[in-house]
Amino acid sequence: MTVKKEKQFFSEIINEAVDKITILNKQTTVEAKTRLDNLTKPVGSLGRLEDLAIQIAGITGTLNPDFTKKLIIVMAADHGVAEEGVSAYPKEVTPQMVYNFLSGGAGINVLARHAGADVVIVDIGIAADVSKAARAIANAKSLLIEKKITYGTTNMVKGQAMSRTHACDSVEIGIEIAREMISKGYGIIGTGDMGIANTTASSAIAAVVCGVDVEKVTGYGTGIDDKSFINKVRIIKKAIRLNKPDPKDGIDVLSKVGGFEIGGIAGVIIGCAALKVPVVIDGFISGAGALIAELIAPQCRKYMIASHSSVEKGHAIMLRKLKLRPLFNFNLRLGEGTGAAIGIGIADAAIKLMNEMATFGEAGVTQKSS
């Protein structure tokens, strides 16, 4: 006799979103494949672009989704574990970079403009008050949304990073932001991050969820030296031993060794999947958010588009766990959503090729003889 596994309860908002996530639309995936096979080219000759177009058709339920409005959501928060010397930069850099985002001078701003995407920054847990300084920025190029849970996580080597309630809060905020932005007409969304020491939290999440040694998923982050790297690995191991996160419970992992921005990213992914909007995930930090999202809502994996493979060595392990193939590898390790911005451009190109290329019949071109 098979005993049915009881559904796990997270919160009303999270469970409601999870319940809305369905399998991809089989009819539109077939229609997309048929159209692509009849375009004026050898079958399959556009490779991954064709796979991507089919996936997006299945996600959205249409061959021609409206990507007029594109968006990068950058979740920003601080980490208490930064006090352990795991980053080459102090925590003051988090709010400073947020001001840079708002002024339009960061890498994500440049690449988002190139892709025709807007940028929204969410203060979900920055360890400073940024709203007043943000309002003082003349002609801000990005929107700041204040959703601060608290002033950064606690130091995870002294106890769990956040309470379970705050972990749920972070995911809920991501879901609600995704809903709000989609209601404003955004048809494709990319994830980004900002938070000093967030590679430490992401490495911890990867080690726990993927079931691998900490050394295999930990990199040099912002450019720490070898001595600091050894310390970083030691700190992550200590946090995992102390907190004992449950690798089958996404909220438990997030609360014990995660970060508010990672939970926010997980929520954005779940929120997009619930509303059938493709979500382009960035690199290592977004990968940690994707692992949490997939634990909470396994079906949401099909709605994710992995933009790139990060230099952070743990990212490839994350992507294998998620069964996702990245679109490209440019040796990126900046974060912010930079890879996602490039990925959105590729996704847009895939949809345009499927819809704007002529079929053999339309162009009067003779097809391959059978």
C-alpha cells in the first residue's frame, strides 16, 4: 500500500502560488516545434534557440508572447556572516552599489538598457536605511522598492541566519513583487542580486541541497585570497554543523544558512511560474534561489531559463541538480542580474526568429526532398 505524502505547508501566500504552477502547455510546444521545422532553414539548425522558443511557448501558452516590457529584479540584502571575513569588501558596499544601480552606472544597468529591460531594486534586508539617500538621487534610472524584513541576517555561525517566519516572508515578498510587475505588463523577468557575503550563503545552500562537500561548491567570490578562502570554507562547514539544515525543506535551508535576497529570488521564480511567465535566472546567487524554489515547488523548474554558467565552481553543480542547461558561458561572476539581462536578449531573439522568419510555403522556397 502506497502512503500519500502529506503536502507541506509553508504559508498561505506561498502555497497559493505553488498550487497555481502547472506543467507546460503541451499543445503550444507541439505547435512551436511544427512551426520551427517549417521555417526556411534545415530542421534544428538554430539549435538551442529553437529549444528555447519551444520552452517559452510551453510556459506562456502562445507562440508569440509579448516581450515588449522586460525586467530585471535585483534583490538586495546583507549577511551577518560578513563579520567573519568571508568577503573582500565590507558590508557598506551593499547600499553603495544600490545607489549606483539607481543612478544607472552599474553593469546591470548597461546590459539591461542593451536588452531593453527595466531594472527594479528591492531592499529586502539591507543593513542600512537607503530610502532617504535614494530619493535624493536626481533622475533615478531604476526603481527602488522598500520591503526590508530586517537589517540583514544574523551570523549563521552563531545561530540560524533568520527565523522560519522571516524565511517565509522573504519568499512571499518575491512572489508579491513578481505578481505586481507582471500585472504592469512585464512579459519576461530576470533575477539579480546584491549583498556582501552572499556567495558564502549560496555555497552553504548548494552544499546542503546538492549533497556535496563544501569545498566543491565554494569559490573566491569577490576576489578573496587563499587564506580567506580557507576561512570561508571553515565558516560554511561550521554553520552547517551548527544549524543542521534539512536538505528536503527549502524554507529550513533558507532560514538556517540563507539570505533574504536568496529567498526573494526564490519567490520571484515561484511567482513567475504561477503566472506562466518565463524567468531568466542569473548566476550563483540566483542559482541558490532556484534551488530553494525547486524544493518548495518542484514544477517551477520548467519555467526557469538558466542564462549562463558562472565562474563560481558551485554553479555548475547547482545547474546539474536543477537539470538546467545554461545558454552561454562568458566567465561571468559579477551577479546583479548581468547574465540574466543577456539571457533575456537571447530569449527575445528566439521568439522573434520563430515568429518573423518565413516558412517554406510563405517564401516559395523548395523544402528538402524526402
